[in-house]
Amino acid sequence: MAKAKNLSLGIDLGGTKVAVGLCHGDEILKKAIFPTQASAGFDGVISVILGAVEKVLEGRSIKEVNGAGIGSAGQINGATGEVIYSPNLGWKNAPLGGSISKALGVPVRVLNDVRAATVAEHKFGNGKGLENFGNIFVGTGVGSGWVINGQLMNGTTNSAGEIGHICMDPEGPLCGCGNRGCLEAYCSGTGMENYVKAELKKGRKSLLGELAEHKLENVRGPLIGKAAEQGDELALEAIHRVGTYLGIALANVHTLMNPEVVLLGGGMMALKKFFMPTLEATMQKHILPVAAGAERPLVREARFENDAVLLGGAAIFA
């Protein structure tokens, strides 16, 4: 049994689900997952979070908890705990940290979700013991967190790590942020799906037409993976395209920042066997040799998957 005051709460707040864990170090003692119910507004989401906290604390007192760390989708003011803007939640300037702290009576810290996952990797995962590394999540979107000289990098306006929105081609595909040619528009699950849909609209022959029952809305990442397993040319091309652009971005990152390693996580890693060879070959082609350094892996898979954000939040108070 974990001793009193060695416990912390980790909260993963996303657009569709809230996951809360009572943690002791990197061990999740109890976890609860509920739908976010973002449509119920800010107060409704706060109620969901507090309900999940109550669930994981059953049989324990909040007085045993050092604090609660929240990894939230969106742009965060780390000093105030406000969610400045989160399209997934429909929030602007929402006082998340203060509201949860007042309700629970414990200190609360709020981080961007990928930055929270980076804390988990640094403290407990494949970034443990490293002074300089990046942690990139490639899923519905593309985000990252960075540890430089042993410290999590926040940036002047607390927006460091928006790697998904570096420009790869100003004339490229439209990104969800409104700009064109962002890395996210090429490498995210959404970007990959959009590419396949555009090719199918042009009349491109592919197994995906049949697998999706000739409905573009059915073209999703798992289906593209299924077609790739069967050797479908369009599916393989779309996935290799992810590897190419991600490889260019990682070569640039290594040349610019010279990290020990870049960790990769997120839902797109389900397709890693198809895109990783392309990624690694592309990166080696474009990286400055001095940035590659000694023989060592420049890219590794992140240790944590579904629980990364939750563990990172809890790690703040571990």
C-alpha cells in the first residue's frame, strides 16, 4: 500500500474522454474513464472530472494526494492554469486549473497534453536520464514536447512544441489551423485520410473504394492500414508519404536542435512497420552529418501509449 502523501492524480482531458488516475510514481493504482461531455459546457466538463476523481479516490482521502496534474488538449497558460483556446473542447480562456484546485483543495497544474506525455517519458519512460530529447505524438493531429538541458521547454508564450504547424510547403494542402502545407496536413491521421480521399475522388483505383463501401466518410486510418496489408498501391503510397514528410521534419529537428533522440508515439504508430523504413531513410538523406553524431538511434518509440498524458500529469506531483 502506497504511503500517505506519496500519491498524485493524473488527468487526461480530451475532446471525447476524460481519464483520471490515482498514481504512485509510474504505477496507476486506479483509473476511471468517462465521456467528456464537452457539449455540456465548461461546468459540465468540470463535473465529469470531479466525478472521475471521486471514483478513483474511493476508500481514500484527498489529503493523501500531493496534487493533480492535468494534460489538456489546446493552448494552455501554465502560470494560471487557464485553457486559452481548445477547439476540441470549445473553450476560450477557461479557468480549468483554478476550478479543479478550488473543488479538490489540492494544488493543480495544467499542461498541454503532449507536453504532459513528455513529462511522463522524461520521468519514467524512454526519455529517462536524457538531457535533450523530443517527444512527438502523431495521431489525429501532430504535437510535440521538448526537454532541453533537462528542462521541459515552454517557450516565451508557452507555445513551444507546435511542430505540427511548421510549414513544409506554403502551397501545400490546407491544414486544420487555416494555413497551408503544415506538417500535420501531411503526417497526421487526418492528413493521410484526406490524401486518400482526394485520390479516390480523382478516380484512382484502389481496394479502399470497395473496403469503404464507396463512401469517402468511411476512409479512416485502420481501413488504410488494412488495405496496405493487402498490398494496395494507394494505401502504401499514402503511408509512405507520412514517412517521407516526417523524415524531413526530423532531419531538420536534429540539425537544428541536436537532441539525443526523438521519441515517437500516437495512434499513427499502428502503421509504423509501413512508414518507419521510409522515415529513417529520408532522415538520413537530409540530416546534417554532424547532427547524426555517433552511431546511436536517432528515433525511438515512446514507452507510454494510452496512459502517457495521465502519467505525465501525475508525475508533476510524484
